[in-house]
Amino acid sequence: MGKNPTAAIFNDLKDLRAKQNLTQEDLAKAVGVTRVTINYIENGEYRPSLELAFLLAKFFGKSIEEIFRMDSLGGRHGKNR
């Protein structure tokens, strides 16, 4: 499997956070990052490290694949879904 630097990464962080009535600040403190980092991840402007992806998955009791998805074609199909 080759690299595809144009692959888009989508996530469900905002929905997961909302379901638990958490602010970005709450989630950021829980996983040891800044609120701005959570905002950038939610908006698809930043790809979290593997370590941070594992921390987020553990926090929500989910697998990484249940939170993050990759569009290997690089297209933006839907809003961060």
C-alpha cells in the first residue's frame, strides 16, 4: 500500500463531544492538549498524532476507526464525515 498525501481525514469528535455535553476545553484537558488543537482536529485542519488518536479513542471508549476515517481519493465527500 503506497502513500497518499492527499487523503482526507474525517472525524466524529464534535458529535461525540456533544453527546457527552463536553466543551472543547473539557476534552482538551482530558487528553492533555489545548482547546485550539481540539478545534483544529474537529475542523479537519490538523491530523492528530497516533498517540493523540489513541488517547481520544480511549477517552470515548471507541476504536480509532470509529472516530477517524480516511478518504483515500482525497475528495471531500460530505461535511467532515
